[in-house]
Amino acid sequence: MSGRDSEPHWLVRPTTIRRLWWIFGAILAGTVLAQIFVHVHAYFSVDGWLGFYALYGFLSCVAMVVVAKLMGLVLKRPDDYYMIEPRVSADASDRDDPAGEDLTAAGRGASENDDA
């Protein structure tokens, strides 16, 4: 293989990541400092504060991450969730199938009326 395959992608290099952090930090600082020179039409007193929207965006992002983590805890399933076989009773009186089709594991999904 060529030497290019051994190089990491430019977005995962530590120097690029560090450079992007500095660039995005400069953009954030620039937008906060621009609020000094641009008149903000605040609807409430709090949204007229210097850096309010940067703080609001950061806290919103933190809240989304926390909610996603909590949802992950609530919705998490075991690794073998889809590999568990359903329990099928051998007793015909336990079946909810009025047509009398075979609901055992061997006959699951196959019907006597299927032509295929």
C-alpha cells in the first residue's frame, strides 16, 4: 500500500483539532465582542446582556447532551435484545390465534394458505 493509507484523516489529526478549537473560539469571541458595537434590540432585560446568546447556546447544548444521556439510560436495551427467542406455549388453549395456525417456533411465519 502507499504511504497515504497510514496517515490519519486531516480532521482527526491533533494539530487540526487544536487549530479548529482556536478558530471557533475566535469566531465566538468575535461575535460576543461585536455586540459592543451593534445595538441589540432586546425584548427582555436579560437578552441585552453582553454574551447572553453565547451563554444561552452553550447551556442549551449542555441541556441537550444531558437529556440525550438520560434518554439513553431509559431506552437502553441489553446487547442480545433481538436475539432472545419468544416463549411459545405448547398448550393450544394458551394461543390467541382463532384460525388455529401453527405458532410454534418451527412454524412461525409460515401459513398453510401461502402459495410460495
